[in-house]
Amino acid sequence: MTAIDVEDVSRIYQKYSARHRFQTFKSSIVKGDIFKALKPDELVTALDKVSFKVKEGTTFGIIGENGSGKSTLLKIVAGIAKPTSGRVTVRGKVSALIELGAGFHPEITGRENVYINGIMLGLSKKEIHRKFDEIVKFAELEKFIDAPVKTYSSGMYMRLGFSIAINVNPDILLIDEVLAVGDASFVPKCLDRIDDFRRRKKTILFVSHDLSTVEKVCDQVIWLKEGKIQAVGEPKRVIDAYLQDIVEKQEEDFEERQRTIDREKEQEWQEERRENRWGKREIEIAKVRLRGLDGKEKHVFSPDEGMIIEMDVKSSSRIQDFVFGIGIFNSQGICCYGTNTKLEDFEPISIEGEAKAVCRIEALNLINGTYYLDVAIHKRDGYPYDYHRKLYSFLISSLHQDEGIVRPKHSWDFSPQIKMKTSKKRMSDP
Amino acid sequence: MFKNLKQIYKYRVLIQSLVSRELKARYRGTVLGFMWSFFNPLLLMIVYTIVFGFIIRPRDPAFEGSPWLYALFLFCGVLPWVWFSSSSLESANVLMIHGNLIKKILFPAEILPIVSVCSNLIHFMFGLPILFLFVPIFGKSFTPYLLYLPLVIIVQFIFSLGFTFLISSLTVHFRDIKDILANFLTFWFFASPIVYPITFSTIQQSKFLRIFLNLNPMTHIMQGYQNCVFFGRALHWKKLGVTFVLALVLFFIGYSIFDRLRDSFPEEV
């Protein structure tokens, strides 16, 4: 049985230009264009012909970047917003957790707010009366329920809101990123409740940026991009495709940023370059490129990936004493790794003319963040020919949230007495 | 549109609890609490008696030169006027104040102006005992015509609903209606026979003023109150009947405009 059927839904937002925004009743009457003022002059497509079906009893995830139309879609399913075209059929009682405690009145007590909010969400007075204790208990607000809501902390506010919404006992639950604000003990409790819902074969539509939770909880995932469905299906596959897309976008952003720096801040950049570059350049490092192991030039890497640092060097005369060195620094300036050809027992013999030196790193094994690269050519005693200090940067981007500096390749093993389950399969991925 | 209207009936429990919330929240934190609902009209009554009764003194023969009678007459009009004007002013803002509800919860927005009319109606109801208390004190007596009072209240209720639907939905798009409204209501107050009776000689002598006042629906509503309570005579059925029809027309126009603009509320409030 289909619980939610979204057919060809488009939503076009009407954007009023600045001129219209400050249009006033007076001026519109004076100008005689009162009806024109009520018409928008620019349209923004938030959803573009979106269709999908959610089977009863499944948990359906929606992922996508900010502004991709996720919340709009959820609001349309909830009936709060109307689709511009298309049709949404929803079978069963819907409860939407779009903003918790949206209808609370600050001046009256928690108790009164529970009743009013419950009625707004579609419960009858009798039902609320019956569930009241459970609601308060779940929210852990027994002591404060008779205090005005304005005295609540934001956590208490959220807990009460969640507790009411979840106790509406809907057939279909819509959740929009509301768990992001809870504290460490309340969020698992909410997730438990959601799990409980799944066990009771209720339908859940789940919007979140927390991809690991989405992968854990959802049976199916759709990925929205700029209002269009980019992919539907099995969570892992869709999430991987989405992550791939994010990395590509980061790469583009990175290059774009480099370009703007090159163009706009040429002067500044040159100065900085001068400051961060020293040596008489008997041997000059003319260009440095970063590549993936496949040889493609890139700047965003995953922790498990390798990197190739390629230096184009130029030597005006024949020189016999030289060392190539590299150093990787994180954004705090801590040296994560440094090495040179001398330390690795290469004996220089000679260099002349244009040449290429390549350092191949099989796996970076670094945590998330921005990194800076030092490259240098110097004599064995340390006299620099050409030293580039932090002139190049790259990005490590991954889902992992580990800490420290390096991310050694690792895995966990437990003897049978220890029982654990994990949803984060990707943690142990090579 | 009619389907939506039917829905309002379904939401009556919500309206009821929102009205009681509004009333509870209004005097939360005050020492006198709910007593303010009585004190406000009482204080107003005292001020009007002093200013219009004793300082300006009534000139119309209907008051027999008595400042007490004039104060009572004033009160008959001011009380329902306060109901009308405060519900209008409140509803001009109500969609913006409760924007959160409209944006985040499946919630029929028309409930909000209805709640502001209803909660002010309750306040008006609390003022009535004060009015009735002063009728015998100031030397008038009750007549059976008092029983017509609910009819006048119903006409004003429907008229107010229509007006607030119009005001609340348009204010979403034109924010300055709120400021225009405040001035307009002051004008409207003096353009209705509240501080003066319609039989006042200046009005009766000028044809323009007579026609103007008769075109104002508030004139007939106010006269309804004055006839029931102060003069103790029958309502002017024809005039009140026309006003009732007009109130219904305003209600449907107001509601259909509200209904038309409804979809733009979540984005604009």
C-alpha cells in the first residue's frame, strides 16, 4: 500500500523584488497598481516535477544540499504549502516535526501549551488528557510543567515540542532536521522513539544532513538537487553518489577560489609569495601540481586517497649539491609530515636545465581539514635555492569525525563476549 | 471556499482554547488579574463621565442636562466600539505575530482573526455587567427591549469578522495598513453616533451629515445598542436589517479575499 504518493509536484516560489517589497498600500493606491503589486515578478523553482511513492511502513530519507527543496517537499506533503502543480496523496494521519514547539505561547504554562499544541496537531482534548503524563515524562519536565514556557531553556522547549508531536501517534511522521538541537541524552531517546515507530510499521519521511543516521534509519533514500530528483533507491548507493557530487563541488569551489585569488589579489598574492618564498633560485621551482594517483590534477582528497606532488624545476647551470624536500602542515600550522631526499638517503649527482621531481604518497591518512604544502630545494647544509612556504593547499574531505592529526589505517575486532552493532559500515572501508 | 468555511467549524475546539489562552495570557503577571476585564471599562466610564459629562456638559435635550445620563449614553456606544476597534487593530498584526504557526504547522490561518474577534467579544461581555450596573444607578430603568441586545451583537460580530478577514489578509502584503487603520478608526469613531446622539440638532439640520451617517453601518449598530439599553425602545428593524445584510456581504468578500491570499501567507508573513 502506498502511504505517500507524490506525482509530478512542482513548487514555484514567488519572489518579490526590492521595489515591491517596500511597496506600501498608500503608494500602490496612488500609483493605481494595487493589483499589480500583488503579483510577483520573479519566480524561483524550488521543486521541479518531483515524483515518488513511499510504501506504507517504510522509512524514506531525503538528502540534498541546503536549498535543494527538501523542506519545501516536506511542507507540501504535510499540507502546509501547496504545490504549484502536481498532486500529493497522503493516506493516514500525518504529524510533521518541522519546527518543535512552533505554537507555544511564552506567557502561559507548559501544561496549557501541551493542550493547545496538541489540539493544533489534531488531538482531541480527551486524548491529550489521557496522554498528558506520558508526554511530560518523555520530555522530562515533571517539575516545570506548571511554569510559564518563557522560563524554559531552549532544550526544554524542544523536548516538550518533540514529546507532543511524537505522542500525536500519527500513521505518517515527517521529520525535518529537528534532532539537530537536542543534547547528547535526548537525541538517542528520540531516535529510539523513531525506531519504535519503524517497528510498528509506521511510515516515516526523514529529512536530514546527518548522512550516517539516514543510512542507518532509512529503507530508501532520494537525493534532491536544485529541486529535481537526482537519485532514488538503496541508501548506501544514493548517499555515495551524493558524496561524490559534494567532492566534485568542493573541487570546483577550490579551483574557483584559487582563480579569484590569482586574478583579484595578484598584487597581494605576489607580495605574500615574496614573503613566503626565499632563496637565490640557482635552482628554481617553476610550478607545483597536485594530482590524484590516477594522474588527474585535483585539490580535494579523501583520507584514504594518495597524492602525487609534481615539481617543475629549472636549473640555470649544472649543480651538484641539492636536496628536494616537502612538508605538509595543517591549518593550525602543525607539521603533519615532512621529508626530503637527503633524509631518505638519495645522493645528488647533478641537475641541469628543466626537470621534474615527483613525490608519490600512497595514502595521505590525514583527518578532515585544509592543509598547506611546503616545497623546497636546498643544499645539503641547508642553504636554500628556492623555498616555497605554504604556497600550496589542499583539502581532505570525508564523513569521518575522528580527531587528531593523522588517520592511520585501522579496524576494530571484538571477541564474541562483546556485542556491538554498527551502522557506520564505511568506517571500516579501506 | 465553503468547504474551508465548514472546516472552521471543525476547529471550534481550537478556537475555544486559543481564545482562553489569549484571555489568560493577557493578564498573566498582573496583580488584579482577570479583574482588569471589569476595571478597564469602569475606569473608562469614569473618565468619560468627568470629561464629557461635567466639563463639556451635554447639550442635547435627550439627556435633560444630566451629566450622568450622558455618561451612560456614551458608555452604550464606547463599549461595543472598543470591541470593534481593538479586534481590528489586533487582527491587522495577528498573521505576522503568529507567522510561526502558519509556516510550520498545518493550521487554518483564518482562525487567527476569528480568535482576536472572539477574545475581544469576551472582554466586551465582561464590560456589559458594568454597563447594566450603572443603568439603575444613573436613573434609567431596564425595558423588555433589552432582550434585543443579542441581535445587535450578532450583527456586529459578523461585521467585525468580515472586516478583520479583510484587514488581516491585506496587511500581510501591505504592512502600512496597520498605521492607516489606527487613524481611520479614530475618524470612524467620530463619524459614528457614539459621543453624540443621531438626533443632535446640528446633524438633523444638515442633509449631508444625515446621509453620510446613515451610510455608515456602524451608525445603525451603535443605535441598536443605544435603543436597547439607553432609550429602551424598539430597534429600527429596516436599518438594522440592511446592516445585517451588509455585514454578511462584507463577511463573504473578506473571507474570499482571505481565501485567495491564503497560499501567499507562509511566504510573506
